Amino acid sequence: MPAVQLMMLLAALWLGCTTHSTPKADAATDVGPDLDVTPDVPDVADDADTGPVEDDIAFWEDPYEVKIPCPRSADIYSAVYPYIVWGENHYDVDQPFGEIKALNVETADLRVVHTYDDKVLKGARFTLHPSLEVLHFLTTKAEDAVDDQGQTVRKVTYWLNRLNLADLSVEELPIDVPFRTPACSQNLNATVALLQYSPETGWLTLMCRYTLSTTQPHPFQDYYRLHVETGEIQMMVDGTTARLSTSFFISDVGPGLVALQGSSLSASANAVEPYFFSVWDVSGETPVETWRLEVPWMQVASGLYASQDGAVTYAEESADGFLDGVQLDRNTMQDLGMPAVNHHQFEPAPIHEIQSPVVSWVRAEGPVEKIPFFGSVTPPIYAVAIYFWDPTNGIVRKISGEQKDYAHPFLMHGQTEPRFLVYNSMVRWDSYCLAYKDVIAAGFLDETGHLLPAP
């Protein structure tokens, strides 16, 4: 794997999100500032003869897709009707700063909601409260400090913030307890990620990534709950015992579940054991691991989705070399089935927990590659299209028109009908931009959230 791709993968994994490798150069680098340019379709090899089912990889002009230009990375975002909200960080030499922006999908009004003078927004997500009224997120600031050995290091400080969706106002919440575990606190530059927050109970669910020595073979990642008033810590996973990545999708609404995947470590903190999936319920008085499954080493891809109703979806490499979607009932271990197609089904996941039964995935092209460090397969070369499958009627349709690198499609929350689909749409190698479309007007979903047959 090229070094740049590997670094991108590792960076995304420790932030707690799934990752995508860079699109083909001829499909991205020549696009330039014009976000509406469609790459040449013939550069995509149609593998219709290599899989069990033939499908059409034709592309078309998509009049229903609305692109949102993102001068900076927009990898922290959410969508609650009528707003798509995202953060952009500006890493200027003198003083990095972050901005929060919002776009109204009905009026196309785009505005800067809040600007931080000396802080940046910390990904990989906004956490959405079940009331659909509030988003929570972290901001951070790095400053020079002296550690216990008298060495000058970069000290990173975190703050918890709230965005009120009624008026798009932003406020910093007064948290006086450390965000890190004791082990993680030994590294002033350790990175914290917010996975879930319940203001009713005061519990934050966090991940902290840290190193304790220059000879350490890999970073440690602690997963834990922290009470914002008492400072009590409830450990879920000690980072010295497992090498993990957090899997979740921004479609989660106030999730009570945290899905982890990775490998156990031996006492040497270097050798690895079988790969595993793990689902934690963090909604009660203490976090509880409710499901665990060991899977073949270097056979599964990053990206595990755990539904509130008991299903899990992920992708694994099959005998024919494709990443096939898998859907299991984690209570009974029943295989719920996925349609057979002739391409990679990367990151299969429901598009909404309530408003639609549809499961999506992104079609990816190219051979998979193995990542021994995490024990998984990488995403294929690039994700070229979004597909929908309705398990209630068996219909499968490609629902994206143009050729781009897609990720994380989900229905906007708070709609009376399942209209607006929001997703990443990468059109330049260095910038993830957002897009959305009215999937009812485009003829993909009906008003009940079911997938319609192609005209």
C-alpha cells in the first residue's frame, strides 16, 4: 500500500470513523475548483462478467443532487431538518481556528454559524440528542507546555460544546473534570474523540489515543465513560489490551450503542489474536458489552454498524475477492441476508433507523489490500456509486448519478417524509465535500421510505 494511503487510513481509524482510500488520479486530480465536473466514465472498468449478478454502472447527470462546496475538510457534520451542519478547520500557521456552517435545504441559505478564534473542532462527529434539538461536539487548542521530564511538548486541551438547532446558537459547557483516563493523561498530546453524550445522566462516552514511550509498537486507545460532574471513569476497553477502531455512522441519533472492531493483544502488546466485533450498551448505569463475535483475520473491512433493533451490518472479503455485505441479527446470529451483486459492497448500513427499511452501501472498485496492523482489509481503490436495497421488496438500485468517491449516505433527521438524503461526495483528493438530494422527487423512495422500482 502506498505510504500516503496508509497514513490516511490510520489517521481516520484513530478518529473513530471509517475511511476511504484516494480515488483514481484521472477521476479526481483534474477536477480543480469546478465541483460540477464529472470524470470520464470509461476509466471505470465494468466488472459485470465477474460476479453473480449483472448490474449497470452507467452514470448520468443528476439534476436532483445539490453539491455543497467545502473549502476545508467537512468530516464533522450532521443533518436535522431543515439544516445540514458541518465544521471546517483552518490550520493557519499563526493561529488555527474552526468554523461551523449551516445550510438550509429548503431555502439554500448558507451561513457561518460560529467562528472560534483560537480553537478547532474535533471530529469525527457531532452527537445528536434524541430530541433532535441539540448537537454536542468537542473543540481543542494546542499550546506549548513542559512535561514531568522538563521537555517542551504540545499540550492539548478539550472543551465540550452545544449547538442549539432551534436558533443555531453555540455555547461552551462548563466541564471542570479531566477528559482523559489516568494512563492517557500521561501524554499531554493525547487525542480524545467524543462518541456519545447524555446530558440527562452526565455521562460522556470517549476514546483517548496515546503513547507512553517512543519504543511503543503502536498507540493505545482507551474506551470509557466519564461523568462530567464527578469525574468518575468507567473503563470499557483498556487500550493496552486491544487494538481497536470505533465504528459508527453519523446517522445515529443519540446512540445508546458503541460498535468496536479490532484485535486483542497478547501480554507483549505486539502479537495479535483473532479479530473481533464488539457492541457496547452505554445507556445504563454502567457500560455493558452486549455482543462479541470473532471473525477471520484480515477478512473484514473497517465499518461496523449496530442498529438499535439488534442487527449488525459489515463487509467481508468473499472467496471471489469481493467485499460482500453481511447483515446479522446479533441476538440470534441469524443471517438476515444481503443481495448478491458483482461489485464491492462497502460500508453497508441502514439509511435511517425509523423512516426507511432501506440498506445502503457504496460500490467500490479495484482489489482489496490487507492491513496486518489492524487485521482487516482496506477499502478498495475508490467508492464510485451509492446503492439502495429494500429488503421488503427485494429491489436494488444505483441512486447516485455522477462518478465520485461517496460515503455515509443517511436520511436527514426530523423530516415528516424521508426526502433529503445527505452524504459525503469527494470530488478532489484533498477535500471531502457534502451533497444532498430529494430522493422522493428523484423517484427513488416513496413517502413511506420504501424503494421504488426503476422507471
